[in-house]
Amino acid sequence: MIEVEEMTIEQVRDLLDRGELTSKALVMFYLERIAKYDKGERGLNAILELNPEALQMADQLDEERKQCGSRSILHGIPILIKDNISTKDHMHTSGGSLALADLYVPFDAFIIKKLRASGAILLGKTNMGELMNFMSYTMPDGYSSRGGQVNNPYNRRLTPSGSSSGSAVAVASNLAMAAIGTETNGSLTMPARYNQLVTIKPTVGLVSRQGIMPISYYQDTPGPMARNVADATILLEAIVGRDEQDELTDRSMGRIPKSYREELGKDINGKRIGYNPKTFEELDSEEKRVMQEAMEILEKAGAHLIPTLLEEIGDYGFKPNLYEFKAGFNRYLKSVKGATKIETLQDLIAFNETHPDTCLKYGQDILYEAQATTGNLSDPYYMMLRQNSLQQVRTIGMDRHFAKDHLDAFMTMAISSLAPVSGYPSLALPAGWKREGEPMSLLLIGKAFTESILIRIGYQYEKRTQKRKAPILG
């Protein structure tokens, strides 16, 4: 078997097209790695469930490639899916919850339809922070009652972060070519940092949320997790687009470029990238070194680094998310009624209460708080909370500073709530490790629907630094 562990999607596609590799052999390679490194007492525990149809899909796609050619660059490429994303197949969709362990969803999420159409192979579902890390304040990142604890492949003493922990750990450990995760507030960017990956958190409305277990109407989005900017870009391009079942995707009409991949390798001459000099001074010496290096690299590539006072303005998204979670989660359960015994959030809470040993190791205080809200998105108090969050973070924060300083992007080493709460895009990049073993990540934040600019900047940084190192698995 050709060594494909750190190959890009394009390199593997070329091998497949030349007949030097088959998708079936590729799936077998990943299944063997999963059996070796993911399972057992010392395993990574990143994979919650494998797709029993994966090998059959690979066979069919190999034959289709011979007879008709490739559907897309993702034809025959194995991809992992976070367990809160619905798939109409022989895999469950449980959000990591034992209460939903019986759920076979009778439909594909919109993005799953797009991935199937591209020829991607759904290799399996990944473990995750239970219910998108929206269950308990004390639950560790990467834990679920159904799947147990996901382990960081670099160091078990490090958090895998969450809630897209299994997706991140699996890709970092070469258990698939790439994966799909989801984010409400940091659930893509945090796992990317702690597993040294690239992720693109899209503008809310660029990618449909239909068929995905929700937290927040205004903040939720799926996004790609990959080992490099090119692979993340390929996966993003495959899942974007308007969906009539997700009205926020109407905002993307006319704002999706012909190809995000065309941004790879384009220059960044004249791009204005903001940074906050105050927070720069608050970094430790190693973070300052990495940030300074990034600034020098991007300046040499033609960008202008602009001091700006854009900074965090508190977590304005959490309280309105309690209302949105109750409303959205009950609506999701209604869409799958008859496929699971759980029909409401209250049912799920009650199930957990009757199975405390297995379901309530860390409690469910966030669920209680969500259930205690009206769950009514016309509630004046909720509307005030959400409007205040958008006003403070988007209008007064992001929009004002981007306009005042004529910014194309903002760069930070913090894991920021600015992009999630505003609904704007971000791109996280591996930035190396501190001496004591803590990972570092560079985060680029943009205005709405400026993923192309972030991809262009991120690619220029990546090709000049190559910070990612694969974990040593044993």
C-alpha cells in the first residue's frame, strides 16, 4: 500500500485517477488504522461508529471511475462525519447521547446529499462532546455518554477540545482524509488548535444546517477539518450552497465564488490584516514569537499589518443560545419523530434522569437551564438578548473596526468568540508548540462571506511555515 498518511486530497486523487490506488484499498487502509489506533484501552476513541456500507461504496465508486471518470475531486475519498449530522443509512445520529442511541434518521442532511453527490465516501461518524458541549458546565471536552472520552493523539494529558473532538483527532491521526465538524462557539477552532489542524468556520448562511442537531439559529454552522488549507478548501467548496430548508442560506446567493480552490496560491498584495497591539503585548514570549513571525511572513508576502483595537467583548451569545437550543432541538426531534423514543428536550432530560449512572456522570445543568426558558424566539427578553449580542459583537465590534481600519482580515492567537457570535468566518492554522507541549494556533477572522480572502492569506502563511507535525501513535 502506498503511504498516504500525510498526502493531500489532490495527491490521492491523482493516484486514484492513474489507477495506482483504489478507493477500496484506501478505505481498507483507514479501517486498519482505526482498528489499530482508535480502539482498545489506550485507543484514541475518536470514531463512534463505522459505516458498514463504506467498502461497498468504495467498490461502486472505483467502477464508476473506470467507466465514467470522476464526479469531482472528492470522488472515492473517505470522509468522517460528526455524530450530530443526519445520515440516511445504517449509521445512527445521536449527538453522542445514549438517550438518542436508537436514532436512525430517515433523511440525509443537506450537506450529506452534497457530499454523496460529489462521490465522497462516508467512512463513519465521529465521537464528540455530548450534545455539542451544551449539556453540562463540568463535562470535559470530548466526552459523551454514548462514546466515552476522546483522547488527544499528541498527549493524553492535553484536552482534545470540543465539541468536534472526534473529527479533529481522527484527521490529525490520519484515520480519514478529512472530516466535517460543527461550531456554535469554538467547536471547530478549539479542536483544530489542540490537534494542529486547519479548519474553516464559514459565515453563517454559507452552508446549510438542515438535518444537523442545533444549538443556535444565528451561530451554528458545519465546517471542514483537514490537515492543510487546500484540503479544507476542497471540502468547504463541496458543501456550500443555498438550501430552501435553511432560509439563512438565502444570504449566500451571489456571494459564493465560482471556485474557492482558485484562491489557493493567489497573492495577498495590499491585503490589510489587523492585529491588536494591546493583546499582542499580553502574549507570553513563545506566542509573541509566533505572532511576530506570522506578521513578518505576511508582510513579506505583500500584506499590510494594521494595528487595530478590535478585541473580545464578552460571551454575548450564551444566554440567547439557551432559548435557541430549546426551540431548535425540539424542532429537530419533531423532524425525526417515530425514529426515536425521544420526542422533546424534556424527554431527553427525563431519560438521563432515569439512567444517572450512564448518562449523568457530569450532570445536565445546561439542559435544565435551556428547558427553563420559554423556547419562544418571539419572547421579548430573548429578542433583546440576541439583538444585544449582535449589536455589541457584530456592529460595534467587528463592523466598526473593519470599516474604520479598512481591514480585509483580523489576526489573533486567541480562540475568539468574535466570529461565532457575529456569524462571520474564521480560519484556524497550526502555529506550532510551546516548549511545555501546549499547541498554538493562528486565527484569521473576516467579514461576512470573505472566506476567499481568509483562504488566500492562510495558504500563504501555511506554505511558508509548515507547522503541522503528525502525532506519533503507539
